[in-house]
Amino acid sequence: MTANPALDLAAAVRRGERSAVDVLEEHLARVDATEADVHAFNTVLGERARVAAGEVDAAVARGEDPGPLAGVPIALKDNLCTRGIPTTCSSRILEGWQPPYDATVVTRVAAAGAVAVGKTNLDEFAMGSSTENSAFGPTRNPLDLSRVPGGSSGGSAAAVAAGYAPLALGSDTGGSIRQPAALCGVVGVKPTYGVVSRYGLVAFASSLDQVGPFARTVGDAALLFDVIAGHDPADSTSLPGAAPVASARLGEGVEGLRVGLVTELVGAEGLSAEVVAGTRAAADALAAAGAKVDEVSVPATVYGLSAYYLIAPAEASSNLSRYDGVRYGHRAEGAADITEMYVATRSEGFGAEVKRRIMLGTYALSAGYYDAYYGQAQRVRTLIIRDFDAAYQSFDVLLSPTAPGTAFPLGEKTADPLVMYLNDVCTIPSNLAGHPAMSVPWGAGADGLPLGVQILAPALGETVMFQVAAALEAMAPAGPGSSAR
Ligand code: GLN
């Protein structure tokens, strides 16, 4: 049985065997030891976290139950609003801004007894795959400081991999939880669109964004998923009714389940041979454990990347229009009139990748091009949904690589945006379909760095997705992610 650090800590704190304050100090000591090199955090919440941990201990002393995450340190991506705590999206344009409210997921984890240890670094406004697009400097992969942690939730993935917190929250618009999870050797989950509230998540591309968990184990990821999932009246895209339970069938194995290896995704452009071999080995392991495994074609997924780079920038160009120097953060000084002030503020406040997306999106939405680009991309999206639906007639879950390779050296892919975009070729289709998908560590590459495999499921299929993930975790070849802490 895999030890589950978050589950085990919460159980010990609830029983009064461990103090939440001690647990926190242990994690803060790890932050002190290596954070100067890793730079997982934009803000470390030392004193606030000590107060929160003290309240958990006081509740236990009074005989109360602080909740399923009692005393578990958690890292929060810095695009999740935290009341009175800077929320930067790793952008200069939000400099000095402190949200007047907490995101629903932040409220939920706190109500479950978790202790927020910090706000994690990201690619500016979650646009990127390496965390190198942060205005505050890159995060480094704790397993090899010369490599990226992936992105855009690179700080959250690194915080978990470095042992700063057993749990973290990230956001995933095109792969930003799953890809960094794979590169850092941890578990990362993108829930079904609408299952986790996005109230208080700073919007990037609203039809794609979802908040989700990072953890060291599948059991811990399920624990956090079950805390954050569920209807929220404050988010108009939140699904009504009960959310699927991630922890319901974790120990049940895969006997009789039908698993489809997606032909187009194992054959996608730019995948390293060891990634393909790893994914096939994972499929073989599931077959040996009693699953019915076959290849399946999901043809329209080959257009996923192209459709995403029209839809996501189009929505971003609209969402980011609110940063005008009036309502939030940074304002350029000395402009002659308001138009000049807008232009100067946005020119100074946004980094190169964000400007590129705003320009791409504005172009895709402009009169005369709208049908050819945005409209066409939306039609591709419908085809992807149809092709997935057809595959799920015959399969319970699908399998693919998560990322094209292991963690790459800092600077290697910054010169050519298209090369960076290719990182998400296997993760984007699930965002376009609104389906859940997760990455589980699966051994290591020749460079000794972790590999991940992706499990995809139909909408609201989290229970079976986690069931398969737990089986894979139990059979996975040893990886650096499993021994680093
Ligand atoms: N890497 C993708 C992008 O740059 C996905 C980002 C995300 O999921 N937030 O848009």
C-alpha cells in the first residue's frame, strides 16, 4: 500500500497524535532549506499559516474535528484569489492588488482544516508550459535545478515535489496541472468542466479553465478532489447535483475495465520514444491486471492544438481587457490622457507571451476573420467531443502520454513559442471536450527524470479515472518522484 502523506497527516492531527503547528514548522523548514534555489512561491505565508495551524490544534484540543484536511499544508497557485493576500498571476499588472474575497476552493480547503503555506509561481496569467513566463523569474524543477518544472502551475508542482506541502491547487486550461505534474513526478488532476468552482480563479480562457489538485499520491489527490468538488452558486458554470466521488473505488483494481490507448495521442508530433514506450508499458500493465486494453482512434484530436490556440487567446483577449490601470494593480504614470494611460499601463504591465495571446485573440475575433478562425475552431471542438463520445461507447477510460518528454532545460524552448505550445498536444483535447483527465507518475526517462501517463475519462467519470490511476500507481516502475522525499 502506498503511504498517502496528506491522508496520514490529517489522520494523525485529527487523533491528536500530531500537532498541526509542528507539521507546519517541518514543512516551513524545508521551504527555508531549498526555496531560494527552487522559487516555487511568490509569497510564503509564515505567520498566517502559524495562526491557522494553531486554530486547528485548538479545535482538536476542544474535542472538535477540524475536517478531512486537518493540519495539512497546502500551496495555492497565485491566480486563486486570497482575501488580503497579494494575488499576482505572476504579472506586473496586478502589482499591489489584494483581492477583497477568497476563491471558493480556498474557502473550502480552509474549512476542511488545510493550512495555506503560500501562493505559488506560474507563467503570467497561466500562459505557458515552463513557468519561465513569470514576471518574477522562473521556478526550477526540484529534481534537477537546471530544468523547468513545467507550467503553467510549475510552482504548485514544484512545491509538492520539493516537500513544501503534500497538496497544492493549480489551474488547467490546456494542460497546466497535468504537464507540470508529469515533469515533477507528482499526481495532477484536471476535473470535469463545472465540477470544481472557479469563483475567485482569475480568468484566462473561461470555457476551458478548471481548478484541480496536485498531490504525491492518487489517494491524496482524491482526498483533495473530494473536498473541492461540488456545486457553487457563486459560479454560473458550476454543475448542479452531487459531484463524482474520487475516492470511492480506489482499491478495486481494473479487472474487466475497458481501456483505450489513443492512437493519435501516442502517435502525436514530437513525443520522445521513451514517452511512447512508457505509455505502452502502462497499457500492458493494465492488461496484465485484468483490464481489456485496445487501441482506439479519436481522429479529431489531431486538430486540438490548432483549435486551442484560437479559442484560448480569443477568450483571453476579452478576459484581460479588464486590466486597464483603473480597476486593478499597476497604473502607468505621466500619461497625457486616458487612452495614453491605458496603452502605457498595458504595455508596461503585460509580458511578451500575454501580449502575443491578446493580439492573436483580438485578430481571431475581428470582423471578417471571426468565422474563418474562431468559428472554425468551435466546430473542431464539437468534432472532438463527438469523437470522444464515440470512443467512450466502447471504453471506460482512455490512456495517453501526458507530456512529450521529461523536464527540459531552462531556456531550451523559450525562443520559439510554437515549440513551447507542442508540450500540450496530449492534454489540450480534454480541455476542449470539458472532460476530466489526470497524470500519474510512471517511472523515469534515461536522464533519470520522471515520466507521466495520462488517464482520460468522459464527463463526470472521475470515479473510474481515479480507480485506474490508483491501479497504475501501484504497478508503476520506481521513479525519482517517489524517492526524493
Ligand atoms: N500551456 C498552455 C498555454 O500556454 C496551457 C496553459 C494552461 O493550461 N493554463 O496556454
